[in-house]
Amino acid sequence: MKKLLKWIKRILIAIIGLIAVLMIGLYITFFFWKKAAIQNLPQNSKVITTSEGPVEYTLNGNSDRYMLMIHGSPGSVHVAGGESFLKKDFSVLAVSRPGYYKTPLSSGGTPKDEAALYKSLLDELKIDAVYVNGISGGGPPSIQFAIDYPDRCAALILSAAVSEKMEDTTDDNGLLSSFFQTEFGTWLGIQIAKTQMSKEESEIMDWFVERGLFPFVSIDDGLENDNNVVFHLKDLKLEQIKAPTILFHGDKDDNVPYSHSQNAAKRIPNSTLFEMKGKDHYVFFTSYSDTINTEIIQFIDIVETHEK
């Protein structure tokens, strides 16, 4: 019996040793990956000081039609998207939302203040009006912008956007949960998740993580504030939106319930809901985004035709 216990002890020690060596190896891999990700972060953004505070942005294209890209939670100007619209005769204005990367949280910690920040950005850039394209956690400030500045919002595009209060379903208890909330734990969890993804999904995940998630110091303020906003979100006066609106949402979305867009579409005048059957929250980062962008262009064409 004693020999058996000794063997069991040796086996356990060996297993623990192997796990320790594996984790050390993974951490070294993560360390150099993070260092490279920070070094390779695009340097094409600018920070401009507006009447509401500093904001990080990029502006590409030479058209007098502007698409304002408002990213979700987390994110940055570097993952705001919109590049495909450059080929459709748009200039694309992307931002880092307050608390993310180089835009301080002090520039707009509420949807109303954030909307005011974007209005002041348009003033600085001498842009009259924009097509507002808000995704996920960028929904509340996008909606608020359309409400508060109707003359600056040519149309509103909401993609799986938060439009009402959300319930906090996160589990912050336990060592394992705490570990996966660290930088290393998050990175490791992503590597595990990628084993179940297609090549396309894996490449898109790498792109997003490298440009919109690390280092955590660049997103901590924004993510914490976004969570506070959506968990305590007061009713958005959706009926006051005057801009033509189109909403995109997958009915299999586990991040922002499909009901958000269903309810919003019922309340927003002159709105259209584009239901994406069988699609989840990440459909906007797949090849299906081509279909979505085609619908957006057709929607804008109709809006502009009616304005003539």
C-alpha cells in the first residue's frame, strides 16, 4: 500500500511538474507575442483636442460622404472597420471610444457625453454630417448622437447594438475565473477557443485581439465604464430618432440579445430590421460582412434618393 501511495505521489509530482513547465513555456510565448503586438500596432491614428476633450481618430478617403465607425466593447480605432466603404465613395472616420487606447475616459463617460464628443470632433474636422455606424457596445452613444444631433446624422446603422439595459451575467468568483480575466489568462483562453474555429475565424480573431484588446491598460477604463453603462442604462428615447435607421442582428447572438434590435426597431420611426438567421455576434467579422455592407449601401442609396 505504501509503495502504491509513493507511486501515486511521484505521478502527481510529475504531472504538476509537466503542467508547470507547459505554463512557463506558454507564458514565455505570450510575453513575446504581446511585445510584438504592441510594437506592430498601427501608427496611423491622430489625437485631436476638441471642446469635449481629446479623441483618437483616423480619417481616410476623399469623399464628402462620411461614415463614422463607433466600435464596441472592447475595441479601438484600429478595429473599428469600415475599410470596404472607401471603395464605395465614402470617407471613413473611425474613433477610439472614451477609455480605449488614446482617448481618455474623461472625454465622455456617458452615452450623452460621448455623443457630444463626436459632435465636437465633426466640428473640428469641419464635417457637416455623417452616417453613424455603431456596433455592439457602441450602440448607446450612436443612438444618443442621432437623438441629440439630428442635423449631423444622415442615417443610423446599428449592428448587434446594445439599445437597452443588460443583465450582468458574469461570474467573477473563483480562482479560475480570476485567472482568465488576466492578460495571460485571456490570451490562453483565446488560443483554446481558436482550436474550434475555422481558419477565417481564427485569422479575424488574431487581427482583433492584436489591435483592439492588448495591452489591457489600453482598454481597462473603457471596458469597466461600458459595463457600468450597459448594466445601468436608462431608457434611450428611441422614438426621438429622426434619421432613417437600419438594424442588423443575428438571432443566435449570445452577447447582445436579438431582442434589443427587435424592440428598438418597433420604437424607432422609419427603421428597418435586417434579421440574420443562424448568425451570432461575430458575424460582422466574417465574410458575411460583405452581404451586410451591400445592404448598408443599398439602404444609403435609398436614403439619398429620397433626399433629392
